[in-house]
Amino acid sequence: MLKSVEYLDRVLAGCCWEVLISRKDPDDSIGALRQAAKSLTLTLASYLADFVAGTLRASRTPQGGPLTDEENIHLLGANFWVQPIYQELLHAASRHNVSGDGERKRPCSGLVKIVAKPRRAKTRVPAVDTACVADWIGGHCPADSLMIWFSAHCAPQVIREPECREQDFRQQFPQWFDEHFPAKYEKNYREARDSRTLHFHNRQYLKSSVNLLSASIRVDWFSLPMEKFLDRMPLLRQGLVKGVFLTKASSPWAGNKSQSVQVSLCLPNQRDLDTWYEAVFALPLAWPDITDIDPHYLKKTSAHQLLSIRMQMGVSHMWGGLSPQWHLLKYHLWNAGPSYHTGRLEELLILNRPCRPGEDVHDSVLPTSYRQAWKTWEHTRKEIEAKATTAGVIWFVEEHEVVQRILEIISRDEIAMNVTYQEAREHDNLKEGRATKRRRRDGPSSQAPMVSTKGT
């Protein structure tokens, strides 16, 4: 999921650019940008949960039946996955001293773990022309890869599902490597095609006595739903189409690139079952017990539960903090003059971006001898600069819109699978907290008798 995080960095940078263009004092909209970061985190969590549940649900046994039974049918619904994934995203942002060894030993949330990458130490403030997107937005998400555990007998069916989906997607939407290509790019095309087929490899896991069989494939259908966010950037889009802004400002419309999906299986060896099982659990990785499904995730997700996770983690979104560097954003926004591609920029940058090697759109400036083009460009730039106002705060996709979408996905799965969730009572935690404070204040003698609520 590293490429998805990098793409969301660019979408958040697009939100910052829209604020910079449309508001005279962009600092007034910091709250709106943090709200957008919350919504982006929730969107990623819901998409990943739907992706995991959909993959398990679409995977069938050789006899055509589902992979699960009545005891673990909850694994097939997004409701089971959205909370632990959301918690892991926030947990990645809440840590500062991440190490590879610590990540391997860290326990997971339920059957989910998001591995965080260590931050690179910065010895100096980066120059404006070498700063990365994370420097522009003043926030860093260390999330690197998403790990999901499921029963080993499901592995053959699960790995076939991404391959079948990739083949169906390429038939419906032919990709650049499926078309004719110049001879000089033959290596790029061959590598792209090979990566879209299953590759198996057997290796020793972390120098242990347990071998790991892994199957991996790169897929193109993995695409985050960012349309609502992009629709809230009209001035940024207008400046790109007119050639006033640099082509790098179109990165929110670039989409996230192909993702790698891998399914791994611990292979048996000469040991008996009990000692082999102990050896697997002794590996430097926190393996969960898949037979013990946390009943907390069997409750139907509510907005209050998602809020409680944020309060527990102490962060609001997967970037942890957010402090846009407006001078860097401005430096990487404005173009120096009219482009050679004027009139085709909307097609090249937004509607139908080229994906083939060697067809990237590069920034270019017409010579000053093109007087009419320069005059039009300068007039357009002044028009866009004049649109900056002090009228209120610019808002992007609000949190309740994303939460509503999550609840719709959960309800859809609930109806499709005919499964009954436990309703989460939002006020129980609040009442329990108030009662705990009251008992602590009044002393042990005031403790009320415990009443069982099972079956109510």
C-alpha cells in the first residue's frame, strides 16, 4: 500500500494548492485541510476493508462454495476489517521511533497489521527544488504495507482471485503494455507484462527453519475513489488546463499506480505438527490466532467507534500532524510561461493521461516571440490570482460523508451475506466512564452490584 499512501500525499497536496490559490490567508483553512486528512484516512481504510472482504468473498472452493462457515462468516464482510485497518493506519502515524525489528515483533490488531517504515533522518532543511511531497504538506505517513491473516486452506483460492480480476480488467480496459510498443521500450513492456502474472518463490523465512511459499502479482484495478476530492479543486484544474501551473500540480489526477498483492504460506518440514506449529509462532513476527476472532469486531461499526479509535490512538489521521509549507507549495505550483501543449493540457493531464514509457508531459515555455500566447497566459494568471478571497474557509469532503459511505458498504455486505451483527451501543462507554469516575470519587463503599447484560 506504499504507492497508495504516496498518491494520497499528492491528493492532500492538491487540497493545499487549492487553498493557496483561492484564499488570501491560507492559514485560515488549516482546520479544513486537517478535516480533509481525516476523510482521506477513512476513505483508505474503507477501501482496503472492502478490498480484503471482497477478495475473500469472491474466492470460492473447488466445489463452488464459500471459503468460510457460520463460525467465521464475518471475515467476508468489510465490517470485520474496517476498524482494525483504521486503527493500524492511525497507529503507524502515532509512532516516531520505528525500527524494522520492532515492527516484526509488534502485535497486530485482530488479523490486521500495517508495517511502518522508519523515517529517514534529516540532517538539514531540504532546498525548495529537492523537497518531496511530504515536505510540502508538512506531514509524513510511514505506512508501508498491509498484512492480513486468514486460514491457510484459503490461500490457493485467494491468490487466484486477484489474477482472474486482473485478466477481466485488462480485457475490459486494455493497458498500455497490451498494445503495440516501440522496440526501444521492449524491456519496459516485457517487465510490465511479466509482473501481471503469478510468480511463485520459496524462501527461508528470516533465517529460520520454516520455509515460506509466496505468490505475488501486480494488479491495475486497485484504484482509490478520489472523485469527490478532485471535484473540490476547480481553480487548480483551471490553472492546469490554461498552462498557468506546472504539470506536477496535476499529480492528484494521476491516480495511484499498480499495486503488488502477495499471498504467503508457511510450509511444513520434517518436524511433527506440534513442534512445527510452535516454531512458526516463535518467529520474529507477531502471528495472531485466527481461531480466536475478537468479538469486538463482530459489532456493527458506528461513527462513535471510529471516533473512539482516534481518541485511543491520540491522532486524527494517518499523517499524524499537518503543517503545510506554503512557500514550497507556491514554488512547485506556478509555471514560468505559456506551454507548448496549450489547448491539449486538459486531455494530457486530466482526462486521458499517457501511461506509456516516454510519453510523459514535461513543462515547457514558449519563446517570447509568441506574443499573443504570452499575452493570453499573463491575462489568465492575473485572473486566477485575483480569485483569492477572504470569504470563509474552503471545505473539502467532510468526515460524515465518508462515514456514511462506510456504513452503506457494511449494510450492503450484511444483506448480501445474511449475517447479523451485534449492535454497538454508543453511550455504553460514556456511561461506564462516568460511573467509574463516580465510584473512584465516592470510594469502594459506593460500588453498585454488577448486572449481567448477556442476552439483552
